[in-house]
Amino acid sequence: MAAVLVDDAARARLADRFGAELAEPWCDALPDLVAHLTTRWGLEVREARPGNTGRTLLCTGPGGDLQVLKLTPDPEVARLEFAGLRAWAGCSHAVQVLDADLGAGAILLEGLVPGTELRDREVPWPEIGAMLTELHSVAPTCDLPPLTDRVNFMYDITERTVPGSPAEEHLTPELLARARSRALALAEGGPVAVVHGDLHPGNVLDAGPSRGVVAIDPRPSVGDPAFDLADWLYLPLAAGGTLDDGVEALRPHLPGLDRERALAWCAALAPLAAHPPLRRREHTPFTDALLEMAR
């Protein structure tokens, strides 16, 4: 049976993200675009996966190997991801690009096996430290935006979607403005590296014993690498521990970890971390701790 390339739920997500005037025609034209690209690259689509910025197709490549075709209605999203992955070309802890058609918003990536997410698994702290060290060691490139752009983008989306949601009573305009200001101040200073920008456990896959963990789906920029630590330091906090538990778990495996900057980023990004569970009416000790950090 042929994979369903885009269903109603995917259409709704893309319309919410990009606007119906862009998303709807793109969804309608997607089968023809996929037919063109799969013929061009010798692919057979196995499965379609959801995404907030497009569709991800798991494919069989010409040699029978797993390859991943990513598609987005916004070519700038593809261009930015491609730029980040090109900066990490040859890095074992970053997914590698096989080909791209940026005008069509398409990137062809290597498949990762078994490719399971680290979400809801015990954190392999030594591997996470090695991944962060490698990703942050490459020279920044001129085709990536500053980290301040990423910070503003994330807060813009949050401020747009909080009103009218169950999160509104907790994430007030004053709290969000204060947190954005803190994040921008951090983004304007500190060390400079290529920052992944969305490095949570769902965007890190297990690529097997020889490869280890591999980062996917970057929203890259240039700025303070401590930005990428926040989602990892939140994990012990969500499990009933503290941010310092995360710092101490990561410190032996990440030379030069700046505890104060890492904790400052955790506070500055706390409303963003609290937003999804609060929208789902999941008011927990973890969301309470995040809100207290943001005050």
C-alpha cells in the first residue's frame, strides 16, 4: 500500500505553521513533487512521518539502503537546515546530506539504523557530551544567522500561540517579555559556535554501536553553544531532581562546560519548555519549577 503523503492532521499543522495560503497549495502539489524527486534520486517511499515544518519520508535508496527525504513548503527552512548540516559534513554525530534541491524545499539524508529517538530513554551522558563537543567544534559559517534570530523566532511563536490556550494564565506577556530579554542578552555574548537550536532528545537518534548518537533536524545559528544544553539539563529536573544533577552528569563529558551560563539559559528558555505541557493542561511539579525559574 502506498504511503499517505499528507493527511488532514498534517495539513492542519502546516497551515497553522505557515498559513493556509502557502500550506494548502503545497499539500495539493506534494504527490507530484514526490514523484519527481523519487524518480530523480531512485527512491521508493516506505513511510511518511509527521513534522512541524513539512513531511519526512522514509525511503529505500537505489542500493536498498534507508534514505530520508525531507520536504517543506518554505525553501528558507530547507536552506537553513542544509547550511547547518553542511557545516557538520563529516561529523559522525550529525546526520549527513546525500543531495538537495533547495528550490523545491527538499533535502535527501542518510538513513540511521536503528534510528530510535532518545526520548523517554536513559540518557547516555558520555555520548551526549561527545556529540555536543563535536557539533560545537566546527568553524561558524557566514550563511547562518545569529542566535538572536533563533531566540526571537521561538518567542514570537510562543507569544502568538499562548493567547486563548490553557497556558495563558501562567505565561503572561510580562513573564514572556522578561524571559525573552534574558535570552537575548545571553545570545549577544559568550562563546561562539554553530548552535543546533533544537537539540532535544527527540532530535537525537541512536545510530547503532559503531556510530552512537546522531543529531537531526537542526534549526542552526551562530552563537553561544550553551543554548544547546538546556533541554538536557531539564531532564533530571523533570524526573524530580535538579538542574545541577544534569550539570554534574554532563560535566565529566563536556570539557569547558560553563555552569553559570548553562543555568542562565535554562532560566531564559524556561517558558518555552513549559509552554507545550501547559497547553495540554499538564500542570506538574516540573512546570512549576520552570515557571519559578522564569519569574
